[in-house]
Amino acid sequence: MIIFRREWRRNFKSLLIWSISISLMIFLIMSLYKSFSEGFSGQSIQDLLEAYPEGLKAAFGLNSLDMSNILGYYGIESYLMVTLFGAIFAMLLSGSIISKEEHEKTIEFLLAKPVKRLEILTSKIGLVIFNIFLFNLINSLVTFTAFEIYKTADYDQSIFFLLMLGPLLLHLTFASLGLLISVFITKTKAIYSVSIGLVLVAYFFSIIANISDKLKFLKHFSPFSYIDATDIILNGKLHLNYLLVMIFTIIIGIGLTFLFYNKKDITI
Amino acid sequence: MKAIEIIGLNKYYGKSRGIENVNLSIAEGEIFGFIGPNGAGKSTTIRTLLNFIHPTSGKAKIFGLDIVNDTKEIKKLIGYVPSEISFYDDMKVKELFKYSAQFYGQNFSERIDQLVEIFEVDLNRNLADLSFGNKKKVAIIQALLHQPKLLILDEPTSGLDPLMQSKFFELLQKENQLGMTIFFSSHILNEVQKVCHRVAIIKDGEIIEVEEIEKLRKRNYKKVTLELLKKQQEVPFQIAGMTNISVHSDNTLISFMFQGNINELTQQFADIQLKNLWLEEPTLEEIFMHYYEQEGAK
């Protein structure tokens, strides 16, 4: 608990900034929904969308989601905020929390205290999960409030729930990868470029998979595709296989982090 | 029970050597010096003892506890001052002490006050703003807070001014009298000599000598360098106690290590024509070389 408390204090500001800025952004976007949906009935926006190239529409789900529905509007306009930026937030947090001690050479101080490596990791990984959970909780609450304020008709709340659950799983998946990478790469700059690069590549894969039929298989390699908003809204569920892959990745990622860190020679 | 017992300890980083077949036994209550040039394996030995790195083979125990399996128990009993000191840059000095104390489930406020007074540390300074010397002091204090039974110091005096060094040595001796065992690594023989009872000398990853400091002192080596007026192929004289004789390239400079009757040596000087003469305390490096060559000769 000592290390957990310390990390809580150390990471509080960043949690606050990320949560507030993302949820505020979502709130702003959602506040435009009413005027947007009114515009929709007047054909003008639909005409505008017609003019978009097919690829672009496919990439962002514009061809399959109905923007006049609040869930569809959220899926197209806001979902990316939470998934992409949230994944970056998760990576920044998970990639640095363990490696920072080595990069800043404070690990010799910490390891000289009566505390096991396993205890250090449990606290730090526990905090990563806790903060990602809080980040998603804050976003979900703000989004829910926005939905309730700006809705023009009732919406399917179970789909809303899935649209909130998906990003949480996505963030935890990326976080577990970030933790694992940070056991091997401890230079803060290097780990940030590797882990954020990974997020962007995964995001890119999910876009490509939407556009090109030939490259559709790429969606199996991108967690972003696992929780695709179009999929969730049209099918009303998360794919079981993808769900299992994410849970498996989280467990294996964290498990390997423990395993390798425990055996690791810590030289600074 | 031994404070530290190291048996056949090896550490390789991949293929490169860390330490080889290190054996050491340090009794409770000793102040033990661990000297060697940079890169000899001092820090590797210490980091293995603290389980920052895992031994390739061999065993070591601290107060009878295994360094790998019982590392948490061991750390309740030891304090450690690393050679390179870095602290959390978002903390103040007092916050670090508080954080440190929490791991022992106490607050040590009296002890902190005492130590802060001795070392003249400002509790309200940010750790990020401290000079190297002040960081060292903070590191020493945090290692002493919980009154460890064993204190492990890796190059502790670098960065301390001479006044602070002597205060520090005073404190070490006081704590030692109260029962603290001290393991003191350094590359400066001189400072080890001041406080230690015994020393081990490590070179190229191997312990080449373990000796009582008294005996080491009695050896009283001098490094002698002669500059002759005339070129000479041979050393002009040979007496007992001369070792490591070397004639330098221009054949006028001759140097050797001398351990023996200094009067016999000075008599020899009378018979030769000198341009210059140096009588010096050997550097640690030279003492190592000396041991090393003797080892080779055996």
C-alpha cells in the first residue's frame, strides 16, 4: 500500500488532466448532437455525406452507422476520442510506472527497502488498472450525462454500456503490453516512442481493415477493431473471440511482466 | 554467525565477466573495506548481495539468510548507500525520509533529527535541487534511519567535503561500537585505512587479497623513482625489498617499489649520480599492480 499511495499521488495530476480533457471534449461533441440530428432530417447533411469518398466513409463507419441516432452519432464523432487517446493515456501510464524507477535510477533506493519485487509490481500494476478504471468511469459518467441531456429519443442502454466497456478493455489490453515492454526497454523516451507507435500502428490497421477488402484480415491484429463501434452498435454485442483475446492478452501480459521482472538483473 | 558469507560467487553479464569465484567472510561487528579500481567488480558484488542482480553461480548469506530467497528479510537488517545517487525529483528531503520510514513501519522522527543535525541537511529542500554532496548526505541518513545491523556503503565519501567526511567516519565508528557491521567499498585505500579493520582487494572480478589493515600498513611500500645523469641499461644497485623494477624508455628513469629498511636505500643513493629523485606513497593502482605481479610470479 505504501507504493500504491505514492504512485497514486504521483500520477493523480495526469489522471485528472486526461480525464477532464477527454470527457470535456466528448461533452462538447455530444452537445452538438441536437442541431446535427435536426440538420439530418433536412437532407442537407446526408447530401454532404454522399459526396464523401467511399473509402473515407468506410474508414469511419459513416456508411453503416446512422448519425441521426445518438448512439450512431457518438460512435462516429466521439468514440475515437476515448479509444485512441485513452489508449495513449494507458500506454504513457503503464510504460513509465515501472521503468521510471530504473530510468531515474531510484530503483536502488526502493529495492534496498524491505519490499519484494512482486510487491512493488503488484502496487504499481494495481494503480495502472485502478487509474484506467477511473479514467473510463469518469468518461462514462460524463458521456452518460451528455446522452441524457442531449438525447432526442430513447436509446439502447445495453449498447451504451458496451460502448463504455469496450474502451476499458482496450485500454487494459494496451496497458498490459506497455507494462511488458517496459521491463525490457527502460529509457523513458524509447518506451514512449515504442508504445505510442504500437497504438498508432494498431489504429492504422483497424482503419485499413475497414477500407480494403484485401487487407480485412488486419482487423484481427488490432484491438481497435475488436471493439469497433459499428460492430457493437449493429450487432449489439462484443465478439466473444475478441473478448477472449483481450482478456488473454491482459492476463498473459501482466503475468509475463511479473515473471520477467522478478528474474531481471537490475543494473542502472 | 557471520554478517556476510560469500561462497564461490560468480556473476557474468552474458559472456562478460562481473565477478569470479568471490569468497568472503565478514564477522559481525567488523568494519570491512572493499577496495579495487573502477570496474573491478565492487558494485557487482554489492548488487548481487542486495539481489538487484542474480548470481550466475555460488551462494551468499547475510546474517545466515540467503541473498536470493530471503532478500526482504535481509533488507530489514541492512542499510545501503549506493555510489550513484538519484532520488525522486518530486519529493522534499523530509518526504523521502518519511517514505523510507514507512517501509519499516515506523517514523524514526528522533533519529532523523539527530542525523540531520550531524550532516547539516535542510529537510525542506527539494531533492531535485540538491548538490551531489547533499544528495550523498541524504542517502547516508536514509540508510541509517532504521539502525541497520549491517551498513553497506558503495563509494560513500565521494562528494563529501573533508570536514563532512571526518564527521561521517566518526559516526561510522560510533555506530560500529554500538554493534553495526559496516561493509565499505572504495577505490581510495587511504580512506579505507582510516576506519576499516580488514580489507579485501578486488581486481578484474577476483579477490586477490584479504588482509588486516594493520598488516597492510606495516608493509609500508614506497614508490621510488630515480632520474640518472647518465644513460644506463642496468639498475645501478639491487638491495632486499626492491620489486617491480622498471627502466623507462630513455634509460635515465628507473622506478621500483620498495619495502624494507629505508636507510639501506638512502646509502645506495650516495654512490650514484642523480639528476632527480622521488620517494612517493604508491597509489592504490600501483599497490594492485604490485600484488598482481606477485600473484603472477607465484
